[in-house]
Amino acid sequence: MAHLIPWRFFDLDRFFSEEEWETPSVLPVLGLKEPAVNLYETDKELILEVEAPGFEPKDIEVSLENQNLYLKGKTAKKEEEKGKNYWRKEIRRESFERIIRLPVPVDEKKVEAVFKNGILKVVMPKINQEKEKKVKVEVKEEK
């Protein structure tokens, strides 16, 4: 299974800001707001599906480096509308960053990403690796 690495570090100022008291997003135990992902493989491909509702394709950046897949979703900070007296305010669209360690080598030049209905699908062709071979090494006597 892939090793999931949170990108954001603990930010004390953000933790104690007024907007974060309702739904903190700085620690995993307090509800870190990272997009949900599915990572699976077929015979030829490794496929990642990412939930990113409310984002546009131009808001999302995908890159690969050293067997790590980097995901970034950027949003502009939206100012609260004046004149509204909220009873509940749960809808948030926050920026995110996430790194996912890939379990198998992929061909970085042939990776494709498609965004449809709030789901980002990243298709990564696997690189064919030869199965490990057992090679017998002859031991010679030094003269």
C-alpha cells in the first residue's frame, strides 16, 4: 500500500484563529482537510482518484518526482458576505497539498490527469520491471 505523507505542518497561529475553532484542519486527529483518494492498479497502470469538489482544473496542480505524486489544489480566500446571519457555516473550500508515495515505478512522461464532476483521475502507466532473477556467482580460489 502507498505511504501517505501529510504535506502541511502544524501551524499554531492557524490553529487558534477564529475560523479554525469550528473545524480545525491542522492536525489529523482534529480533522485534517485533505482530499480523499483511491489508489489502485491494473495490469498496466496505477490509477489515483481524488475527490476535489468545488475546484476547477486550473486550480489543481499534479506533478511527479522520485516516485512521489504531488497534488496541490489552490483556492482564493473568499471573504464572508456581509449582511448574512449564519446559523451554520460548514461549507468550506480550502487549498490542499498532498504527497503520495507510489508503490510501483511509473512512466512519468506518459502520465495523464482528467478532471470530471469534482473527481481528478490520474492514470500512470507502470514501467515493466523484470522479475528478480537468481544468478549463481562462481566462487574462485585466489592464487
